[in-house]
Amino acid sequence: MTPNQYTPEEPISSIATALAPAALGIVRVSGKGCIELVSKVFSRPKALLEAAGNTLVYGWIQSPVVAVPEPVEGVETTGVEVPEGEVSKIDEVMLAVYRAPKSFTGEDMVEIFCHGGPAVVTAIQNLMLKIGFRQANRGEYTFRAFINGKTDLTKAEAVKEIIDSHTDASRSHAAGRLAGSLFAEIDDIKKLIIDTLAAIEVEIEYPEDEETIADSFDREDIEMAARRLRALADSWRGEKLYQDGARVVLAGRTNAGKSSLFNAILKEERAIVSDIEGTTRDWLESWASINGIPVRLFDTAGLRETSDVIEAQGVEISRNLVHDADVVLYLVDGTQGLNDEDRQFIENCQEPLILVFTKSDKAGGTTEKAGHAELGSASQDRPRNKFGVTENSIHISSKTGAGLSDLFSKITAILTAGLSTERTQAGLGSARQKEAVSAALESVEHALISADDNYTLDAVVQDLEDALDSLGEVTGDVTPDDVLGSIFANFCVGK
């Protein structure tokens, strides 16, 4: 959906809730004349037509009855509408009425709250299409809100972020952008640049004898803009972690306690736990929250040599998952300690690794000390691993929960290494925003260099105007059609 494909105020309709049994379902319509169209199939048309904006109207969605004649051999049977006034009730509903411009899209809107059965919701949507609505495209409601000035691109993209968020922390970050934190920061930076441009334009119009071009305008605002742009650009790595999540893989020999830890982290019995070796022969995957960071947690088959073809395939898949991990949790049975296979894996692992001794509720103090001693000899020469095993080893009990909090802290430390751990007021929400902010930063920095090198003021002006254009792409003031199409095509139909 781009401006070239957009027909202003054309009435559109779509199902806004999942097609699954539920208490409520929503069919959303928007566009010029949408209230009048819905009134044609509503049991209380006058009440709907006279309803003020932001009000609810109770009634029934209904359609004309179609009578089917008795079948006659050799004659095709078709339905015929019965006389006007006879209707078939589809569902008892509440209609939420919004009148332009005080609506999400900036147009007249109606949201039909019906019972959530798939058949009911589908029947109402089909009726809407029959009476004159067009099926909405992906993201078209949010696109219309953008086109009609009800939102900017940072808020529009935040809507998708909130829908896709996996943890409260990721939702909170997106909610900040939806509330306008990023837009406000960009707007403040633009003001700094505009004020500098205005000062330069005055100097060009009314030149005075200056020793250098750098002396002809105040650098403080533009240097402040550069610092704030740099902070925004740096925020993307941290924001991306909360959006996309990280891959955490549980690896180790058979019966090391991987499935038990998998269940303990998820707080549900997802994986089968057994004392029989080789119980897990395939990998399991689930989203989990580690101190607010969304992670894709993988429970893998035990690493061992086996003649079982199926189990061997599972072991090979486990090794591949390890290679793609952001953090590897290598589990060792705390009652048995390390063996040569464990040491070999630790020595060869190139990914950030935490050594986890399990079953601490069963392991005695002597075994734990022995485990640490063995660990020291196995890990003393591992400079290639950024997070050495010695400082990233821990004893846990999946049964009692002992040590899990410390384990989560170690995982968090690895995932956030080099990132700012402070919650900033504004952060970037997409790679597109990061690219535009980086371009703006480059232009601002070049403007400062141009001033220092005594270039003409026109050159500085061009750099600052380029920076404003780049920032305009972040909020949508300046945005190519293909970028808009890419953004809104990733939305669901109901948004």
C-alpha cells in the first residue's frame, strides 16, 4: 500500500481479531459513508445514523432472507430474495461509532463487536463486502492514519512492535515510541539544526567580516545535535535485542538435566523428563523471558556417540543449533562432574558459553569442589572465548530453583555486553530508522568538518539540509513510496 495505490476515503472492511473461538470478535470498517453502509444491515438504522462519535449502539446485524424453492429435477435451484422487510438475524452486536477526524484513521469508522465464533465473524465480514465495502489491505488502517496526519512513522511502526513483543520489557520499549518519545527526540534535534540553518542564512544574507566560516555561527547547537544523534544510533543494538530476542541453546551429555532446566525456565512441563538416556531425540523450542529479554530457548538432544540413526540425526541438529547460538548453556550433571567429552566441547566451543552444573540439590559439597577443580584445568587456556568458562560457571537445581536467578544474571550480562543498560527516554525501533539516523549523523558531522576546514557556508547549509531530509525519513515527513509499502505490508489485515 503506497500513496499511488490509495483511494482517499474508500470504504474498507476487515476482521480485526483472530479467527478462533472466543468471547468477542471485531469487524472494523472505515471510510466515507461507512456509517450509512452499516446502517443498511443494522436493526436500528436511525439510532446508528444519529449516534455521536465515540459512542456505542446496541442492536443486531441482519441480512435479507434468501428463500430457496423446492428442488425440481433438471432445473438449477437458485435463491431469490423475499419481499422487503423480511430479514435474517446474524448476530447481536454492539457498534462503536467514530466520526472524522476523531478516529484512529481520521475517517468515519465503525467497529462491530460480535460473538467470537469464526462462522459469525466471517458472516458479518462477508456481508460488509456484499453491501459495498472493499477488503482492507495489510496495514491499511494504520496507513490511513499516517496519510491523514493522525500518526507518524515512528508511532506506526511501534504499533507493529507492540503486537510482536514477547516480553513486558519489549512491550514497554515499543509503548514509549507509540507514546511519541522517539518523535519528540527527533523533533528536538531537528529544531537544533533548523536554528543553526537560520543563523547561517542570516550570515549569508548580511555578511560581516569574519576571520573564518566557523566563527560565523554558533557551533553549540550543531554539536549537541551530533551527540544526540549518536546516542540514538547507538540505541539500536539494545532495542534490537528486545525486539528480535536472542538464541539460548541448552547443550550437554544425555541426562545432564537439559529438559528439566528447559521446563524450569518456561515454568511449565514442555519437555519430557526421564532418567533414561536419550529421551530427548529432537529439539524443542519456545520463547522465554530472561530478565525482560526475549529469548528463543532450545532444548537439544544429548551429545554422545550413538548407533541409533534417529538419535544421531538429533545430535547433529543439536551441534548446528549450538553454532547459531548467542549463548550456550552447557549442562553437566553435578553429581558426576566433567568428563573428557565435556572438556572437548568446552575447548572447541566458539560461542559465549556458561557451564551449568545441575542437580545441586543432590550433589554434595565435595563433588562441587571437585567440579570447580576440573573446570579450572579444562578452561585455563581459552583466550579465544570472550566469556571464559571459569568466570561463567554456576551450580543450579531445576527442581528447587536454586541458582536460577544467578544463571539469568550471567545470561543477561553476556547478551547486554557493550550495550547501555540504562533505559533511555527514546530509542530506535527499526533498522530503517537506524539507517536514516546514521545518515543524518554523518551529514551533521560533515557540516562541522566543513566549517573547520573553512568551506563556504553554502556547503555547510547543504550538509544540514541533508540531515533534515534524513530525519524526515524517520518520522515520515520525507519518505519514498517503496519504503511506505515495505513498512505497512508487514502489518496484519486488521491494522
